[in-house]
Amino acid sequence: MAGSDSEFGSRVDLKVGVLALQGDVHAHTAALAAVGVAAVAVRRPAELAMVDGLILPGGESTAISRLAETFELLKPLRERIADGLPAFGCCAGMIMLARTIADGRPDQHSLDGIDMTVRRNSFGRQVDSFETDLHVEGITDVSGELARPLRAVFIRAPWVEEVGPGVTVLSRYQDKIVAVQQGNVLATAFHPEIIDDYRVHEYFVDRVVRPAAARARGAVAS
């Protein structure tokens, strides 16, 4: 995952959006820059239409939901993700990508990107935040120097209570599901953007965004 070129083309050819309505947008933008990818702040449907993939950052899921509705992004987000847009959500972004929010507010919207039920703030309040080492399928189960645990930071984090048959569980903390993937959509309960380790972003770019972009561009060319 460390290289910038493969059969899917170069990272520099990609544009990955960061949903820039609320939350830790800057840290994800910096992480993308660190792995050689152009980041696009997404606040409008026109900006969403430009990108090859999208990151939904941590923050406050109810605020992101309300702002997405205000900026007329809910329907375009659902449509593009349903059409195969690669998406990665962490913490609040994981909640946004869920099919079902177990303890969501009546006015809270989700994007139905992954067939899962998520419970908000499951690990406790801000004062209960913690760090731990995790093994993540496809990221830490490789050979060489990359075969080391991933330092995961949990801040008012959710967990996944239930997944559908098409969802792959990538990581657990104790008995709780904290990282999943379904097709082109990836979600983590923890924040990979705030540590000096970009393997989750590299995984998303190299294993999800690049092949999807190559298929889309090949279809247009043909």
C-alpha cells in the first residue's frame, strides 16, 4: 500500500472529497495530502459530483445530518453511494453510513451505505475516550514492517451492534465490532486521521477508490 502506482493508476490522478459540513475535516485533508491524494472539500452537490471517493469525518452525527439536509446534500449523497461511490466514515461518519441508528433522534438521517445497526456514544462520553492497539483485516495482517497493530483512538465512539450478510467485519475491540466494509463503503468507530499512521487512508485509496475509479473511467472510455 505504500507505493503510489499500480494497475489502477496513480494516486495523484484521484480526487477524494471530505464532507466539510462539521467535524474534523482538516485532519482528513492532511492525511490525504500525506498519501499523495488531492482532497476536495464537499459542501455542495456540484463538489460531490467531482470526486472519486468521499470521507465522512468524525464530529457530531446529528449536526452533520441537519447540515446535509440544509445544504441539499442528503439525496445526492445517498444516490452516489448507492451508485458505487467509494465512501469512508469514521466515528460520526460511521453513524451516517449506517442503515439503522439504534438510538438516533427522530429527525436524524442516515445514508444507508452499509447494512448495519450502529449505536451512538457506546463507549461513553468525552472523558471516557481512550487509545488501544487493534488488528484490522487487510491493513495489519500483511507481511513485513506493516504487520504491526494500528493505534486506534476512540472519542465518544459508536459501535456496530449488528451487520447484514454482505458486510465484512474488519476489526473488533474486545467483543465489539469497530470496523466494517461493504463493497465500496468502509467505516471505523475510531479516528485514524489523528495519529501519525496513514494505513487506513492508504487502504481506502488503494483498495477501494482506485479500482472503482479505474472501472468508472474505463466504462466512460468505452
